[in-house]
Amino acid sequence: MSFNPIEVVRKHIELKEQYERSLTDESKEKAVRDPHSRRKPRYCGLTVHFAIGGCPFRCSYCYIYDMGFRHTASPYPLDPKELAYALLSNRNFMSGKHGTLIAVGSITEPFLFEEKTLEFLRELSRLGNPIQFSTKKYIGKTLANALANISSRLSPLITIVTFELSNILEPYAPSPDKRLETIRNLRESGLKPCLFLRPIIIGINYDEAFEVMKAAKENGAVGVVIGSFRITYNIYLKFKDLGLDTDPILRRIDPKKLRKNPGKQYTVALRRKEKLELVNFARKIGLIPFLSACCANSYISSVICPSICFETSFCTRCPNNCMDKERPRTNLVVSALDMLNIRLDLVEKEGKILLRNGDYAPLVQVLSRRLTLPRRL
């Protein structure tokens, strides 16, 4: 068995009690009022924010501005211990190496406030969870070494999607050359950076993706996360204003649908042949290809992917070999949940776990490493 869920939960309870003893009542109240203490993780992990407001990079393909976020950001209002306690207070979050994956950088650039970010990462690393950050910021050698000293299991994703169109698609972000240097600095520090090749926009940067992968590999990337493109009507209009060819996109998404729901995000997916072409090229040049960021995070920490990607088309059969690792028995998961005062009727069927109540589905999936579904399905 790869891990014992009872032992994972026991350590989680002890860790939470340690924080409860060290924090003031005011800090604990502040933490439990924070959204991190309530927000349900996705199966691929919990997004953790080190800043609020938005992102100043204003990339042309970014959808967060349609979600109400701004072009400015400020440091997150909790201190590091309060943020850690907020996570520990989340009933669907599990600490530890075999706990919930943590993903940093989903709404804003995580290194806008470098010292604060280092403080947050140092504290969160005490929880033991696999931590991944995605960034476009330039990370120099000093910062790279500081990150490596926090944990050798940090999973860095460095976003580069274009060289030729960077002035159009990412006019306010650090240059792709500086991001290649970031990859080099992180690798030299002992970390294992991956290229974050997302979004791949058909007709705009797909053809260039192969050169981007090649350059990332030459600068020390160990893998690449390949991802599709989310579009809104506002992004479509922006692309038109910038003179970009949107016809290939519109062949995959009905413009009437975009117009009808201007703020709604639609995925413009790559076709199977296109994905395979990118995956095979990555392998050819020595990059480990991933079709999901959680797979890269799981690989760096050598844990079974909690998203159960290895039972889906997202799996690229990476060296992590999730499929070959023994998963916990369901009776141990039930006992572990009981320690958390969570009583659920779990039914195992064909290797999956069926739940009558889906409130704790992300937690059950983390503790069992089995696909967890509502029983009606």
C-alpha cells in the first residue's frame, strides 16, 4: 500500500492542534472566516492565493478579467500561519505528502510580492503537501535558491506560450527570454521546473509550440504541461482588435454562443491528433509530457495523482506510474473519515467509490486515490 489514510489523518489532526495552540483566538477567527477554509477543492487540488485583486500582466488571452478581477493586486490579508490554519480548517482539505495538492498562481501572479510569497511557501511547506506554483515572473538565482531551500519537492510551472507574438499576447509580462532564464535558474537550484504550455490557441500559437518546447528543454525544463484555451466573447473581440486570425477558433466554437453569454468561458480544445503530435514531440526531445498540471505536481512529489488522471485520457503514462501503485483499501478510508467525525456510506464498485452525499467527494478521493462519484451515476 502506497500510504495508510489512517496515519495521514492522524498527522493532520495533530498538526491542526499544533496550530490551534500557537495562534491567538483572533487569528483563528480570521482564518476560519477566510474563503480558503470553506472553498471546496477541485479533484486536482486546492488553489491557494498569495494576493488579491487581480493581475497586472493583462495577457490578451486571460479570462480572469471577465470574472471581475482587476489589473492591480495587493498582498493576501492573512499572515502565513493564518493561511495555513485556514487550509487545515477546510473539511475537504487534507495535509501531508499524500494529502490535497496545492496550486498557487491561478488568479494572479504569485511572485508580485516576493518576500511575502517566500513567507507563505515556507509556512505551507510545513503542512507537507505537494505544492505547485505557476509564474511568468523572472526568478533570479537568489530567489531560485531560496525556493529550493524551502523544499526540493516544489513543482514550478513556467508559462511560455509564444516568442513571435509575445508583444501582442503578453505585452506587460516579462519577456519569454527572461522566463527561459527563470527555468535555467530553477533547474540549477535543484528544482525540477516544467514548461507551462497553456493556452495553446489553434491558428495562433499551435505551430510555434514545438519551438517553445525545444527552447525550454535546452534551458533545463524536465517536463511540459500542455493545455487548451478558454475563450470568452471579450477575448474574441480583443483578438479581432489585435488583428489575430480567429477563423480557426470559430471553426471549433460557435460565435453566436459566445455572443449570447459574453462573460462565460468556453474551452477550445485541441483535437486528439494535435495533442498526440505535441506529446510525441515532447518525448522525442526528452521532456516528460503532461496533459494536466496536477500530474506534474504528483510526479515531482512521487504520489498517486489524486485526480485519477491515470484512468482517463489525460494520462500520458509518465514515469510516476500511478497505475502500478497500490491504493488504500476502502475500509481504511472509512476508519480515517471516522477519525474526522465524518460518517459516509461508501460503496466500492469496479474500482470506483460511490457516494450518496457528494459533500466530501474531494476528501474521499484524496484518501482513497479512487475515482469518487455520486451514487446516481
